[in-house]
Amino acid sequence: MLLVAWTFQAQTQTHNFEVIHDSKHLGTLQATKTVTGDQIVYTSHTDIQFNLMVNIRVVYDYDVTYKNGELQEAKAHITVRGNDKTKVNTIKKGSGYEFYSEGELEKTIPGTINHSIIQLLFEEPLGVDKIYAEEHGEYHNLRELATHTYLKTAPNGNKNTYFYQNGVLRKSDVNAGIIKFSIILKD
């Protein structure tokens, strides 16, 4: 009897960004992409602090898994001043997805999700015109503004711009609703 063992060595890529508002440091964003065989796990941790009459600290944590190019699960947890603001989960079920908020099923999403926002931190979205927003459980429109520059528009009208060089995200201008900021690649 011949026994064959396949060992998949994980390959991890990390990007560190600085979060800037009006030329001032607000915080950091660290994102990782780990590839193991046919599975890719993306994580990101953003920690920003700013003052709007009171000191506000916002922490964003994402954990998103793809297998064979299809979203399997996406978790987003956002806290503001130490309190939960958003705690959502998208889970692949059959030929679609279920979107949960605070553990309660909010909606079902038909079809297959192949592109989501966290991927923009690692890959230029060539040929992509809609992208899944893990935090909101909805699709955002994406269009190329210029070579290696893309505009993402949410259904509420908020717009983010992504700038790439050699396929790597160098900068993004983000409208987070409560505050607008830029993320700039540090490494």
C-alpha cells in the first residue's frame, strides 16, 4: 500500500497601511492574505482614533474566506468607543448566502460571490464591476476611473477611490460616513 501525504504550505502576504485625515495620523490598518491550497483567508484589523468633541476610537475587524474563488464566509466586527456597532456574518448556503446581523438572519443573497471589498487591499479589480460589501451584505458598484484607479460606489452614495501601482494598492480615499480618511501603504 502506497501512502501519499500532501502538505500545503501556507503563503502569507501582509500589507500595512497608515490611516490619515487632513495630513494627520489617525491609525493603522493591517491586512493579511493567507493562501493554503485552494483556500484564501483574508483578515484585516483597522484601529483609528479621532476627536469629534470627544475622543472616538473605531476598530474594524474582518475575517473572510474564499475557496476555489468563491466566498465561503465573511465576518465583520466593528466597535466604536468599545461598544459593538456592527457584528455581521455572511455564510455560503447551497447556491447562495445567508447574511446575519447580531446572530439573526437578515436576508438571503442569491448567486455566487467572487469579489468582495477586502480583496481590494491585495488585488487590482481588473474587469470587476460589482463587489460585495462584507459589512453591509450588499453589492457596491465598481468602475475604472483611469488606468489603475477605481471608484467604488455604495447604494447610499458613499464613494471610495482606490489607486494601484503594479497591481498593488498604494492608496485609498475612504468615505466612512462619520469621517473621511485615506489609507496609504507603508511597506
